[in-house]
Amino acid sequence: MWNFFLMIAVIVASLTGFNWLMGYRKNHLQIDLDDRYMDYNEYVRALKSELRSQGKDVDYLGDRTFKIDGKPYMFIERNVTMGGVPLQRAIFKPIKS
């Protein structure tokens, strides 16, 4: 009986940890692009383009910092294999002032 509860607890903790790592948190923005970018400058241009297409006002301030709709965000990149296909995800974490 305890093994069952322990197994359920481990599964819930694993899913929660995965979601946390992938940026599913309050006020965080996530972007998954169709193409894979090896050059950082091209990646930043693609992110800016995607954010603008979503109707957001965006500026890149340098040092992985973006200003999106007047609020500062730190850019974090995650690479995860999903179903054998690598996923390049951009997570924008709000910077508290």
C-alpha cells in the first residue's frame, strides 16, 4: 500500500519538476520555434520576430535581457528531447526590480 503512494508521489514530483524546468510558471513566457538556432544573434532575432508577431513590444537589451511590453525579462534557453526530436525552448523569466 505504501509503495503505491510512494510511486504516485514520485510521478507527481517528476511532472512538477519537469514543468518547472520548462518554464510553466506564473508570469513566465515560453516560445518554441520551428527552426533550431546555433548562432545566438540569429536566435535573438528570431525570438524578437516571434514576440512581435504575437503583438508584443520587444527590445533586446543585451546580456540575455529583453524588455517585453515595458517589463524586463531574463532569457533562459532549454534544450530537451521530446519523442526523439530535440526541442529548443526560450523561457522569459520576469526580472524583479
